[in-house]
Amino acid sequence: MRDPRRWGRAVCFAGLALFATPAFALEISADALGRLSTADVVILGEIHDNPEHHRNQALAVAALKPRALVFEMLTPQQAMQTPPDRSDAAGLARAFDWQNSGWPDFAMYHPIFAAAPEARIYGGDLPPGDARLAVSEGAAPVFGADAPRYGLTAPLSPDDQSRREAEQRDAHCNALPEDLLPGMVEAQRLRDAALARAVVQALDETGGPVAVITGSGHARVDVGVPAVLDLVVPQARVLSVGQIEAPAAAEQPYDLWIVTPPAARDDPCATFAADPPQGG
């Protein structure tokens, strides 16, 4: 697993060369996204329903001019339906059947597509039901033959497993039965690996650079897509940019990060209170 405490790849923006180590991993402003250096892979995290995060991603994509865009929000099959005209937001949404996807309003995502009209589009989402199957069966059998290469057959250390289960507990408002937590960790590992697999395909087919649009949880350098890519394509230069909402801790698990005001939203825990999940 990639260790951000020992990682020393140069990161450039605003005309300065810095190193992404704990001393130099940085909180940046959104303006700096227009001056990022080109890495092989730039992972642009988001909180899915925050419009400011999507505006920032579009700014970064326009500056990076990637040859490929990988979206967490699309399956590989959906990505293959991308129409040639990226300027037609309604046409794109129809091609992706976005209204039935469960993701936030496509109007927030369309500027990202339009920012790189020549980039090939790849999907890093899972087919319906795969994440649920990973909860009960584990990530490796669902992922398939490449599971060892992507680190899915290696058990987590007890400390790492405990920490990840605690994160799942917190993310689900302390509403999950305890016996579901290991399965939720497996589902998260599967999603990270699926996104990394799409990135590897994009690198192989286009040569990069590749920009990745995903939740900030998947952008984490310690446990997310960057950690998986470090196993599979350790020679690739990967830059992780997380976006989080205030209030935020002083240190974050990204190479660079941006703190924004929180989006207006209903209490996310209300859903769990009304319909608590059931354990097995």
C-alpha cells in the first residue's frame, strides 16, 4: 500500500515545484487547479452533491487537457454510449440514462465533459448488484481473475480493518449492524479496484494524461484508488486532489486538497433513521 509519509513525487502548480510528503502536502485554493502540472493520472475528488466541487473539477480538466476521463458515475457499458457531441447536455444525460442512475443532477457534471471534448470517456462504476455481492461474498471473487494484481486477495491488517470498519460506521451514521461492516469494507475495496482498472485501461489505450472524477473517499492516497494504482502501475505519476467541506482537519490524506463551504442538503442520517439497514 502506498504510504503518503514516504512518498516524494514532485507536484507543480503556480510555478512552484513542491514535494507531496507530509511536510509539503498542501491545502490549495480552487484557483490553483488551473495551474496543476500534468501527471499521468490526476484524481479529482468531490462530494457528489456539492456544485462548487464540480465547478472546480471542470476548471482542472480544462487546464489539464486529458486524453481520457474516467468517471465513477458511469459503468464501462454506459461510457461506450458517449455521443460525439459533448455540448448537448440533454443528449449526454439520455445516452447515460442518468435520470435512473441515482447520481445528482447531470447539470453539475456536464461542464466536466464539455471541458475536455476530445477526451475518451471511461466508466469506473460497477455493474448493478456487484457491490452488494461483494458485501456477502468478498471483493476478490466479484472482481475476477485480476484480483491478486489489484490487492484484493491480500487481507488487511487488523488495525487497518478496524479503522476502515469504523469509517464505514461513521459514514453510515452509526446505523449499520456490526456484522455488515466487514462486507461494506469489501465493497469499498471493490469500488477502488474497479476505478483503478478503468484508469489502467485508459492509460494503456490513450497514453494519458488521465483525469478521474470520483468521490473524495476514493481519491485518498492511503486506502483509495492511488494506493491501488501504486500496486498495479507503480511507475505512473499519480496526483490526488481531494475536495472536502468545512470544518476540516489540518491534515488530509491527499496530495493536494481544497476546503469549501458545505452544500445545502437535508440531514443525510434521516434516511437511516427512517429505514435502518438489516444485518445478515
